[in-house]
Amino acid sequence: MMKKSLHVLVVLVFLLAGCGAEGVTPTPTEELPVPTEAATEAPTVSPTPQTEQPPAPESGYGPTGFPADVNPLTGVKVSNPSLLDRRPLAIKVSNLPRSVRPQWGLSLADIVFEHYTEEGTTRFTAIFYGHDAEIVGPIRSARFVDTHIIRGYKAGFAFGSAYSKVIERLFSAEFVDRLVLEGENSPLYRFDPNGYNHLVVNTAQLSDFLTQKGVENGRQNLDGMFFHPEAPAGGQAAEQFVVRFSAAIYNRWQYDAATGKYLRFSDTVEDFYDGERAEYAQLTDRLTGQPIAFDNVVVLYVLNEYYNREPEVIDILLLGSGSAYAFRDGQMYQVQWQRISTDAVVSLAYPDGSPFPFKPGNTWFEVIGKYSTVTETEQGLRFQHLMP
């Protein structure tokens, strides 16, 4: 009873005080300035060299039985296996207004989920495990879908405020001790590189903070994904494709044969003409200077429900299974996504249930509505996010 009362008190205090630049109502595009007295300088970081990884065995890795030095979220041997003796870290990262781009640290994430928030916007939940990043951000508010990600990846979660009902769901969950907000002794901090005070975090410090809080921070069971270096048969050529969430948020993924990765190009202007006036710019990482490039990009068709229409609040039910389009090695595959239990990661399967192989490396999940459309265009496939 005391623990439950404490959680309720924490929620009430948080709702009254707010956190960072956001209050407890969903205002996704509002970016309010905050005092800059506590701002600190951004550390200077040199680009991380991309070292060649030893090839995976012919049988691949996963979905179970990963060797101790293989990251189960990437299927890649890590240079520092001790990094895997901790929980993954999920961090909420902003995507609007466009002035927050390029974001910090995304190129070092193992997995990124991009999902619809409200009023035409999207936000990212980036998962860090096999690498640390000296800065990740700008950090913004949580959404309902994050409860699925925290449970599935057994992650610590850094975020900046949320809508009151999201806060209630987070703080009533069994993972409440793994939630990290801005405040006294928190590893989340602010700095002001361009006249705006961003909330950011160092992932190594975030992991240490969880340990200091008394959170069990050892290696977790992250089985579920299957990785194989060879592209499977049955794919269709897919040099590029577009994912459109709204007139404000749309992006193009373009395959780079030299690196074997898909490069992300993000919207630069509002396009109210269904793609006719879309303009893009390549997205980079402000931390490393590297392009945002992913070995796998997967479009997930997931039920998006209205929790509330005025103001617009969305609940994304990332549990069960559904249709998916997987892109790797310049090929597209129609598969099924699955997350069969609350403590499972997202994996991919063929219609007969056998596991579909991710390419060893990082993965970007584009989460669109269950009733979204896909069409063929001269520029490749075009996915249009739709709500019920």
C-alpha cells in the first residue's frame, strides 16, 4: 500500500509541477523556451569510425541462443561485450519543429521506432544497447506506445513529461522505477547550442543512474529477432520508398549500394498537395556528423486508436501481429510483424510462422496505422498513414 501511495504522490507532484518545456496536455508542436542559466556546453565529439564487423555464421544468429558477445537487437558482435550486461535504454526524441533537426545520437541507436503522435506529427523512441552515445536528444514527452516498448525491451526510459493519462499509465506500471525524468540528480540535462535549451542525456550516465537507483540493471532476455547476412529469396527491388504521415511529416528512404544501408531524407516544407510539392533533405546525426543510415527499415501496420479526439490523443496497440513490409539489401519483402507477449521484442515472420531474417545491423521501424495504404509510384512504394 505504501508503494502504491508513493507512486500516486509522484504522479500528482509531477502533474502539478510539470517538467521541462511541456505541460500535461498534448501540445506536440509547441516548443516553449526555458531559462538558459543551467545550460551547459555540448561536448565535442568526433565521428565514430565504422569498423568492419566479423561476418555472422552461415546459419545466422537468433531468434534464441545468442552468443554472449552478440547483440540480440542487431545480430552483430560488439567490441565491448560488457555493454550487453545491462538493460537497453529507450529515449524519447523529438521530430518537430524542424529546428530540432538534426537530432543527436540517432545513428548510434540499435533500433528506432517512429510513430504518429497527434495533429500530423511523429516522434521517435530510440533504443540504445550495443553502443553508448554521449548525447541523445532533444528529449520530449512520452506517448502510450512507449509502455509496449519499455516492457518488450526491458528498458530504462528517459523522457520529458507527458499527457496526464500517459503519466498515469507509466507510473502505475511495474517498470515505474525505470522511468527517468529531468530533476535533481537526474542524468538528463540541458544545453543551449543554438539559442534554445534542449533536454538531452548521455546513455552511459543514464545506465549508471539506473544502477545507483537500485534498479536491477543486468543482462536481459531479448530473444526474438533472427539475423542472417544473406538477403533471402523472394524479394522485390526497392531502391527507395516514401512513408507519409501527414502534410507536415513525410520521409524518403533511399538505398545506398556502397554501404548496403538505407539513408533517410526528411521533409523540409509543408506539402498539402499529396506529395506533389514534397521537398526533402538528408538527415544526419548532429553528434557524429554521420548520415542516418539503417540496415533494415520495416513498415509496421499497427492499430492506432483514438484515446481522445479533442484534444487528439492516440493509443497504438503494438501487441499481437500484423502486416509489415521489410526493406534490406535494396529488396522489399511482405511479411508479418509479431509481438506475441507483453515482454517480447518486435520480430518478423513469414506467413507460415518461420522467422524472417533481419540483416545484421540496426533497424528503423515506421509504425503506421492498420488501415494505411501503399501504392506504387515512379519513385517506388508510397505508404500513407491513415487513422480509423
